[in-house]
Amino acid sequence: MKKIITLTLLLMMSSLFMAGQNNIETNKEKEFSFKIGKWKWNVKGLAAYGDPKTYNGTADSHIYYINDSLATIDEHTITWEHGVVTKAITYRTYDSINNKYMVVFAQANSSYSAIIEGYWEDEKFVEIEKGTDKYGEWVNRMEIYDIKKDSHKAKLVRSYKSGFKITIIEYDASRIVNK
């Protein structure tokens, strides 16, 4: 009995140690430092699920480090030209055990949330999400590109297995500089 308890405690401690390994800071988290701060977006996209019309809008985005700088949170509020307001957060971190970025998106006042895989492809950050809806299997590809000190762009395109593609959202972001 004593051996079983000792073995159980050793297994529990080793699993806690392994889980803690994922909290090791790497330089990968700092690859999002370009996004830290407050931003204004000029947005074009689909404002609501099922609404086929493309709208223009503006957004405020506040991005900051959390979890002892192991992750970032992007709080964003989009105000569309027809008055609809969309609020959401995007959480980004580097999973050092699996050697990949994890992105979590959650939209306020809806049941929509997603765990998304991310990676760097040349000079752009790519986020990939897969799913199925009434039109079939799809892949969402968000690209954050044209990254500069005080600006960047992003575009999210959904591609269906059938070959049909639709741009869900695209934006140009400019850093808000406090004077």
C-alpha cells in the first residue's frame, strides 16, 4: 500500500512538473510585442452570421500582456456603419510543449468561441481554424501582415471544401499614440 501511495504521489508530481513546463517564458511570446498598445481599425466585413451584406466600420483595440507576459489579450470593439456593435477578445500564447501558437477567440453576447492554431509564415502571422456549417467543411485563414511599428493589416478568409471563398473581415490598424 505504501508503494502504491508513493508511486501515485510521484506520478502526480511529475505530471504537475510537466504541466508547469508549459509556463516557461520563451522569446516566442515577445513576437507579439508589435501589437501591444491601443489601436484604431478601419474595418470591412460581415457584421453578423447569416447576413450576406458587407459593412464598413471602425474598431478600438487594446492589446496587453497577461499571465506574467506569457500571453496577450486583444480586447476589440467594432462599430459597424449600420449601428451593430461587436465585442470580442483574442488570447494569444506560445505552447512550448507542442511548439506552436495557440489563439483563443471569444465573441461577447454570442456562443461563438474558437481555439485556433497560429504560426509565422515569412513576415506574416497566420491563424487557422477549421469547422463545418450548413454549407459544408471550411477553413478560416486569418493573416496579420504588413506589420510596421505603428500599423498592420489583417484579413480573414473562409474557404469551403467546394472552392467557394468569402472574406469575413479585413482591417487596417493604426496605433493610437498618446501625446
